[in-house]
Amino acid sequence: MKPGARAEQLAAQFLQRHGLTLVQINYHCRFGEIDLILRDQETLVFAEVRQRSSNHFGGAAASIDARKQQRLILTAQHYLASLPRIPPCRFDALLLDAAENIEWLKNAFEL
């Protein structure tokens, strides 16, 4: 199991319990990877999953810096180019701590 796979699995289950439908896990292209792609009714959700064992260096949220956001946006645009029409979209972040508690940041940053 790749590093982070358990966190991604927990995050996917968490989001499904909250009514989202899983579309794809680990979509990758030349620009990068999106951990989870889901549907929240009509909205397509690109979810980044981060787990940190401590809050040193800013914790899980701080690890999604501007460079990482840009790679996620390019990867999402690559995915969207394969669709017949572009639905409303958003980027969410799921932050897990060492105890696997999940913090869900909806619309964590803009496209």
C-alpha cells in the first residue's frame, strides 16, 4: 500500500458517509495527481488528502502551498478536458492528524 493510501481510504469513506459519490481515486497525468474525485450532487469535487503526525512546520493544511495548488489546478483542468461538459467544481482538503481525526475544508482554494 502506497504511503497515504490509508488516509485516502479513510477520507473517501468519510466523504461518502457525508453523501458524496466517489468517481475516481488517484487520478494522475503529467501535471500531478489528485487524490480523490467525487460528486457532491451536481458539483465535481477534487479532494486533496493530507495527513501529518504533528503540527510542526504548520501541519497538514500548510503543506498545500501555492505550488501544490497550481499543480492540482492543472491536473483538474486536464481531467475536465476529457468530459463532454464542465460541471461546477471545487477543491476540498481533508486533513488527518496522527489519531486519524478528519478536518474537511470545503472549497479550500479557487480554480
